[in-house]
Amino acid sequence: MSKLSPTEETIIANIKGKSRKVLADALGIKLSTLNTHIA
């Protein structure tokens, strides 16, 4: 496994974070419904 620079790690973390947010927004109501059922 190659060592990533701090900048690359930050970029990757941001991409993952955005992907998660976009996915959550896309699921929207389903996600909140799921959370309600779990909680």
C-alpha cells in the first residue's frame, strides 16, 4: 500500500464525506424512516 500525502488523504476524505452526504440526501426520507425504525 502506497503512502498518501496529507493533502491526498484530505481530498479522499472529502470525496468520501461528500459521497455519503449525497447518498443520504438521495435516500432522504428513506434514511430518516430507517433511523426512526432503528431508534
